[in-house]
Amino acid sequence: MLDPYAAHLASTSVSINLGNTLSKPTTSILVILVGTFLSVAPSLLILCTGFVRIIIVLGLTRQALGLSTTPPNQVLVGIALFISLFLMTPTLNAMNHDALQPYLHGRINATQAYREAEVPLKTWMLKQTGAQELAVTDKIGRYNPAKPMNAPLASIIPAFLLTQLKSAFIIGFVIFVPFLIIDLVVSATLMSMGVVMLPPTLVSLPFKLLLFVLVDGWVLVLQSLVSSFR
């Protein structure tokens, strides 16, 4: 025999309507989101921007000049950071306009904000990603997207990084060639003069610095880097 209270519950129809209401995120949620973002920000900076290509090219330029610690690593990282942010400004503005601001004002939920933020980021990364690299990562991950835009970030990010490495080494090779010619000329001249005790790199360093200053080398390198992001 059923308990009277249980019978009453069984006979009572209770319906709960969750609905699809949206509201602004609370302060605690915003604090969690900001903390999470700050913890992954260095990884996002390296993985999803042109930072890898820029820092590699700047490092190869320093090595081509024959300088091991000048400019210091902090200077090169700072230059790469600000150029990366400069290149990503349109994409970040689009992500802020389409995803972050609507989420903060309660017009979309977190899932929708993430999907909206993916669109400009994927668009920018795919412009810098080679088709061959993307095909390789899609094959490894067993993704079969109908078009590149449908590929997940798990496939686009590795392909993007592979393309950045390839582009960086191509630009680095072009930068190395004139300095290598100077080294060869100085080395051949010293050998013909019978000077074998003086390191050729020591003698060629002032000439390489002079050439780099005369052609305004840092400006040319940075212009080449910026223009390489089509």
C-alpha cells in the first residue's frame, strides 16, 4: 500500500521549464575565465599567432650577423611580441565584437561565444597555412572536413605551426646569403695574404654590420616579415 505522501507525489504533475534564457556572466565566472586565459595566454601567443615565424627570423638574422647575444633575447622577444599583436589586431577586434562583447552582455552563451570566436581565428590561421601541411594533420587526426574551414583547431594549429617554421627558414636562408658571401670574400682575402692566425669571422663582422646599417637591415627584415603574412 502506497504512503499517502508518495501517492500525492505520484498524482502530482510537476513540469520544469528550463527555457533558453540568457543572462550576463557573474563576477565569479568572469574571474575564472580571466584566470584561465592568463594561464594559457603564453601558449596561445606561440601557437595561434605569427610569433614563431618572427622570433625565428630575428634569431637567424642575429646569427647571420655573427652576434651571439646582441640584440639580447629580451629585445627580440619584445619585438616579436608587438609585431604579432599588431598583425593580430583585426582578428582580435573581430573576436571581441562577435564573441566576447555579446557574451558579456548576455546575448549569447559560452558555447556560442566559443563558436563565434573560432571563425575569425580560423580564417586568419588558414590564410597562413599551407594546403599540404593541413592535409597532413587532417590525415593524422583522421579528420575529413568538407572544406578547410570545417577542420577543428586541433588540426589547424599544428598545420599552422609547420607552415610558420617552413616560412621562417626560407626567409632566414635569404637573409643568410649576403652575409655568407661577405664571410667567403674575407676568408679568401685573408688566405691570399697569408693571414691564417686571425679568425675570418672577426674581420668580416665590421663589414657585415656596416652593410646591415647602410641598407637599414632591421627595417627590411621587419617589412619582409609583415608582408609574408598574406
